[in-house]
Amino acid sequence: MQPPAMPKFYAHHFQALRNQITAAAHSAPANNAHFLPARNPIAAVKDTAHATELPRANRQQWVVAVACAVLALAYIHAELYTVYGPFLRMRNWGPPPAWALLVAGMRWPVRFAALAAVLALCAAEWRHGAFSSAVQNVLASSRHTAALLIGLGALSGAYYLLPGTLTASTDGIYYTTLAWLLRDIMAGGQLPIWTNWGDMGFPLMQFYSPLFFATLALVSSVVPNIWVAAKLLLFALHVASVAAMFAFVRRLSASPLAALCAAAAFGCAYYRYHNIVFVGKLVMAPTFLLWPLQLLLVEHVLSAQPSRRAGAALGLVSAAALAAHVYFGFYASIFAALYGLVRAPTLHSSPAQAARAIMRQAGWMALGVLGALFYTLPAALEIGLTTQGGWYPGGYVQRVAGWPVREIFAALFTWEGGQSRWWQWGYVGNSILLLAAAGGLAAAASRRPYARGALLLLIVGLFFSIGPYTALFSSQGQFAVFVVISACVGTGVFVAELEAGPMGARIVRRLCKLGGPARAQRTQFWTTALVAAVGAMIAFDMLRHTLFVNFQVPPSVNASPENRADAHAWLMARRGTGDGRVLDQTAPENGWQVPMLAGMPGFENNGDSPVMAAPFLRNLRPSGPNPWGIRAHTPAELFGEAFPLLLLANVDYVITDAPTPLAKRAGAVQTADGAVIVPTGGGLPMLASVTARVEPPPLYFAPLANAMQIAPGTATAKFLPVRAQVAALPATTNSAELALTVHAHTMRSQLVQLDYTLSAPAYVQLSYAYYPYLQISVDGAPVPAFPTTFGMLGFNSPAGRHVATVVPLLSPLRQWIGLLNLGALLALLLALLWPQVRPVQAAAAE
């Protein structure tokens, strides 16, 4: 049941429009009244009145258009002023350039112009109802509505187009450079399942949802600067999400005006700026688009005349939500299903019809879950292969330690609280929460159940955001994204009740008694004034934060961190000169960009290091998860007693911060921005020994590595530590006679190739992490692999010159589930694209 439309709402505007059309179509000019028959003087008066109304209406429409354009330009000016203005910033932007000085100098004239535009709109509405008439005319045209939504989305998301990069946090850098890893793989036409660029190799995207990163990779193939590509993609998602919110609320409330208010609130929500720009949670951006789309399609599927294409679209959107982020997508689907359970009985008169609608929704959404199964079920079943489980030491459902209710409330309901250590929540906006609650209660009081589902989602979202438990998410604060979306829907419900509900009618009647313009225009004036007051309240609540902070980072060379720009440039100048890795212990963001910029592998990961190699990697640099509590060696220790670890990891350069005694080492380079680059002299991509000794993996590997007596000149060791007994070599060779020579070492994202010569059969260790689904081939023939004690790849090699190749494979589980996944996607695409027989055609065929 949807709220009935008000035929009389703004009726005078439609009548005025009809009068204008009649006057425009009239063949007689305004001054030809004397040519009319003398017996019809009233017709002459009417004709003259219509002809004079048209220019006046046109003038008022021009006033509205110009005033709105001035306000839009003033908003753009305010956004530009935040870049170098006297506001809160994360970084020092330095002296303002000429354009920023011009913007600052124009701020007061622009503000006065904006004030004049507001007064002009008020006057036009008071005298002629011009503003409300213009809005109704725009909303009456689908083309004009689309243009309005694009403009609204572009204005509210204009901060994505401002100078700077979204690298204020580690996540902002990590998510962007992670997309580069996918672009590097996809450029070769491969499925991104592994990368050798970080962590000595790790299963890229096998335990993480890839859709956002794959989309960014595609965009960056057109826009080479990946930092700009990320902002353009986020901007496009922002604009599309505003349109999706409009479509859903219009379908729910049958009110374009309510949908427009909900879309405006959604676009201006400060929570979006907080999480995307400040926190750097770029992977949250698709949820702002996909969840409103899910709810919209649920409305279509539950309707009395469901469409097969709507159901297929619901399945595809559900699959996309899971493929964009499995946790956000999981809860989005759960909440969409809950919404359908509550909404179906309000759309159908009988329980049987409602039950059929619910089953129909469940079927399409289940097919959508199958359409993303490749990135959900195997990750859950194979999680023991990586360190992913270390993020959840207490299980996937955890009670929040201490349950800091006061701090959580402050983080959700105050801007200052969201900027504190409780940044994972973020200010959701008290204005939209209050409006949503009032709208839901007003709809309930008027016994119109269309808003029950939206109100329930708001309550459930608040409970999960505040409650003492968190499930899947590392913090229950990430549930706040559903609170914001539900609150914006509730804002639309409030405006719909204000426009067409008993509550709005009572308020407008009381306001009309206070006075206003002419009695014929008083009702629509006060209704428009109330809606404008709602918009002003939301704008004041949200924009007073968005327009007074700048959490972007000023542009720099290669978007490198402040103290790594020179170091990265130095490495870029040496691209292709070595085959080793770069170790930067200081901060993750300092190392993530090295593979992308310099073509040199590093030690960064996305939290899913191969579990056997993870302890060794934690010896080299701090990284999470670290359930063992391993303390990484300092740079001084790595060039001292722990130096064999650098050899085993094939490290060419270690980067650290000045001042450090390592700056005095031979070949060390100190950059102007405070970094010190220390060459190691080269590592060992391969290590050979004629002896394999079973050694349990320790927490600290330096003593074991020293006991191996590694000889860098011959790339051999006294023994190779392994975790279990391995196949014996075909012949016994004296370790003193063994020598290994690597002629060529080629590494790409999903390929390792080594051309080497062994003087005798030996056990060989590669400087790459062991993973059960890596295939080692020697001269094209697969050979068994085993994990060494360090968690690296080992195999038995014959004597002579050979070529060893390492490529990743999909596990049998992933292969079978991948086929099921493809089948579900194919079924959904066929259901979406196959022509649908219309009821009239079906009846004619019968």
C-alpha cells in the first residue's frame, strides 16, 4: 500500500501550465482584440490575459533558473575554498596558488550573491509560486529529472574533483595500489588469483572481494594516473547512488518530491566523506549504490505484477554486492531479505499472495548468492591456508570488550566523536535520524504501512552499530553505513507524509492561519516552505562539516608519502637493474607503492599472507595479523646478526628513516626528505643444499639461518631446514662441491621463472612463499613441492642447467564452485536479456 497521490497538490501550477500552453497556441496576437467580433468582448479580455501570463511565467522561470545556478556556483566556490581555506586539514598544503587566492578574494561577493539568490527564490515563490512550479515541471519530465539528479550528485560529490589524493590513511593507499596489482594481471588476460609483488607471493583476491578493485583497474587502464582514476570512479559511484536513492524512494512513497529530498540528503551525508576521504574505506563506496538498488528491485519483485527482468536484476545486484565486499554484501542481502518480509504483507491483500512474493524474492536472491559463490564459500573453507583467520582471534562473532557505549554514542551522533579513536563509526547525521524517526511514526499514526520496512531497517542498523556484539566486521561501527542509507530513506518518508499525509495537512492548515501570500497560493507556499526548511536543516547539519574540512592530501610526485618521494624516485631510476625486493619497515603506505612505481617487489599484503611463510615475514617487518606476537628485527639487527634473513628473502634494498647509523654503510643514500636507502649487496632467489634437516619453525629465524652457514657466492648452505621428511636425492654429493648459479630470474605477477645451473642434485629453496596450489615445473615437467621451515617453496632438483617455473593454480574446490558460479551468472543474464512476452502478446497468442 502506497500513500495516495494528492490530486490537488500544486493544482494551481498545473492549471497555470495549461493556461500557458493555451495562450501559446492561440493564433491571435496580444494586440488584435479589436479584430474580434463585437459580440464577444470577454474572449478578447481572456486572450489578452493569457498572452500576458506567458511572458510573466517565463520571466519567473528564468529568475528561478538563474538563482539556482548562482547557488550551484556558490557551492562550487565553497568547495574550492576548502582546499586552501583556514579550515581543518590533514596535511600542510603550503602557500596557496593564484587560483586559490582568487577564490579566497571572491568569497564575500559570492556569499552575498548566494544570499540574494535565496531571497529571489523566496520572493518568486511568495508572489507567483515560481519555485515550486519549476520543481514540479522538472519532476514531471523524466529527462529533466535525470539531469537534475546528475547535477545534484555532481554537486554533492564535488569534493572528489578537488585537488589532492585520497591517501590520508593507510587504507586509502592500500586500496588504490591493490587495484594496480589487478590491473597488472588483467592486462595479461589472466584471472587475478595470485601476485608475486608482495609478501613473497600471496593469494590475491582469493580471500577478498575483487569487484571494486577490478573496476578501478579498468578505469585506470583508460586514466593512467590511478589516483585520479580512483577519484573519478568514486565520483561516478556517488552520482549513481544519488539516482538510485531517488528511484527507490519514489517507488516507495509515490512522491517525486520526497524522493528528491531523500536523494539530496543522501548525497550530502557527511558520513560518506568521513569514511571515503578521511578513513579511506574506499571499498564501502559500492554499498552506497548497490543497497538502494537492491531495495528498489525488491519493491519490483514483490509487486502484484512482478517482472522476470526485475528478478534477474535483483540477483545480479545481490551478486555484485557480495563481489564488491563480502561482509557489506552479506549484510545488505540479509537486510534486503528482512525488508521483503516486512514489506510483502503491505503490498498484498492475502497472506498467500504475500508468501508467494517472498518466495519469489528469496529465489532470485539465492541465485544471486550463487552468482558470487566463487568469492565467498572457498574463502570460508580454505581460510586455514592464510593468516585471514588471525583477524578474528575470538571468532567471527565477538563481544565488544568493555562495550564503551558512551564513546560509541559520541562517535555516531557527534562530529567530534567520529574524529577520535572511534573513527570507524563516524557522524551519521542527527537531522536525518530525527526526520526518519518522525516520518516512520507519522506513517504509522496514519495507518499507512509502506514505511514499516524502512523504519525497521533503521532500528536494526542502529542496534548493530551500537550493540555489544560485532559479527564479521572488525568493528560494529561499519554497520553505520546501513543506518545512514535507512535514515535517508526515512527522510523521504517524512517529506512524503508532509506532502500528502494527515500530519502535513494539519501542520499546513495551522501555518495558513498565520497568514502568507494570496489565499489561493497559501497552501502550496507553506508546503514548499516546510520542505525547504527540511532541506535547510539537513544542509546545515551536513555541509557545515563537509565544507569546513579538507582531509585530502596535497598532490605530490607519484603521490608518494611526504618522506618517501625522493626514495621512490631513486628506485624508479633503477627499474630493471635487479631482481630483489625492497624492504621498508616504517609504515605500510611507504612500501605499497614501490611495485607500482619502481617495478620492484616488496613485502606488503592485504592481510592474507600464506600461513606457513607469515612468521618469517613478521621477522622482517611489522604486519597484521600477527597472532604470534613476533617483533620484527630493527634495520640495525637486519644488517647484523639477522643479515642471513635478507639473503633468504632476496632483499636488494632496505629503506628506513634518518637519522640512522646505517647511513654510513657503503653505498647508502640519504634523501633530502629524510629517508635512507641501504643496499644489501643482493639476495638469493635460490638456495641449494645436499642435506635436508627437519627443523620445527621457530618464532625468530635468525639463529637457524646463521646455523645454515649460507655461502652467498655459491648460493649454497650446509643444510636446508624442512618441516617434514622429504624425498631423498638420487646421489650423495659433498656440500663443499655443490654450486648453484642463477643465469636469469624473471618475475611477473603470476609467473616466476629461473634459469639456473646446479653442479649436483640438491634440495632447492626459492625465495617465494609456499602455498599448496603453486605448481613448480622443471624444464616443463611438474615436480613435487614441499614447504621449508621458513615457509618457502622447496623442491628436489637434478644436476645441470634447468629452467624452473612457478605458476598459481586454482584449488579443485574453487574450480568446481567457479563452474557453479558461472552457471548462475549465465542464468541471471539470460533471464535479464531474454525478451519478455508482454501480457497483450500472450493473450493474442492464445
